[in-house]
Amino acid sequence: MDEAFGYRFDAPDRSIVISGNTAATDSVVNAGNGCDVLLHEMYDDSITESSKSNAPPSPYFSAFHTNPRELAAIAGKARPKLLVLYHQMGKPIVDGQMLDAVRAAGYNGAVVSAHDLDVY
């Protein structure tokens, strides 16, 4: 994949930025600068004890997705009022694990983990 797509929607009452699958990039920072809601995908690159595999994460993830440290840096620069984590990937995916990972990486802003049909 040579390109990833993201979108910014500016409505009268809020601005929403949606990042597609992407490695860390300043274009998300620029598009999301001061937005109300930033939706961003993330993968947890840590290997946990409960993982069935001791193999390191595939190079695919780091080439086409954003890890917690990268996302914390992006969101810290973009300063969204709310960061929404979606398309979350990890070993294993446990509700709240991704929130903990992005917070542990240094992001102190408002952040939630998306679930189907949530409203923000």
C-alpha cells in the first residue's frame, strides 16, 4: 500500500478527524490540530505473558499502523479535545489495554476506546 487516507470534517459545531491505517505521520498532526475529535487506529506492539506467541510483531504493523508511543506523540502535538481509539490490534486485545498503553506512553488528554455504535 502506497497511500493511506484520512479525513477532516469541519461542521458548524465541531471538527472531526479520522485517520486511516497509517504509520505515524505529521499529516495527521496537521489535520488534527486542535480538532474536537480525533479517531485514530493503534496496535499494541508489546508482547504480553498471555500471548500465545513469543515472536516479535510483524514488520507489517510498524509499516502500516501506529504504536502507543507514536500515537501519544501525534495526539500530544495535535491536541484533540477527545482521542478515540478504533481498529485496535494487539496480543490479546483486552478492553482497556489500549487505553492503558497510550496513557503509559505519555498521553494525558481525554481518550476513549471505541465500540460499535458509540456516540461521541
